[in-house]
Amino acid sequence: MTSLRREYTDLYGRFLGGLTDSGKPLILGTNTPVGELYLLIDRKEFMESTHNKEWAAAIEDWRAGSGGRR
């Protein structure tokens, strides 16, 4: 993993989930031919919400060396 971000892009836009900041895809950059992976963790179809915000924080903690512990 080379990067981590949560934002709407041309590949994945927003609708209802954008109103609450809970529907942004978790985008992992890689140094593979694929380039980026878009994740929608535990997506709720009706509200377009995910747990991506919590996962992004946990991954950032892990990358910073805290092992994902809060």
C-alpha cells in the first residue's frame, strides 16, 4: 500500500452518502499494475453509508506504527 485516501472521484461519485461523509470510498494506492483499489466496507445500500471512515483511521494508525490500537 502506497497511499490511503477517502474521497469521491469520477469512478465513484456521491449521492446520499455524500451528505453525511459516510459514503466516501476508501481508496488504497498500490505499486501494482492495478494502481488503486476502491473499498466499500460494510456498505448499506439504502443510505449509501460505509465503515470506511473508521477503517481509514485504523489503517492510518497501523501505518504510523501503533498497530491499529487506539
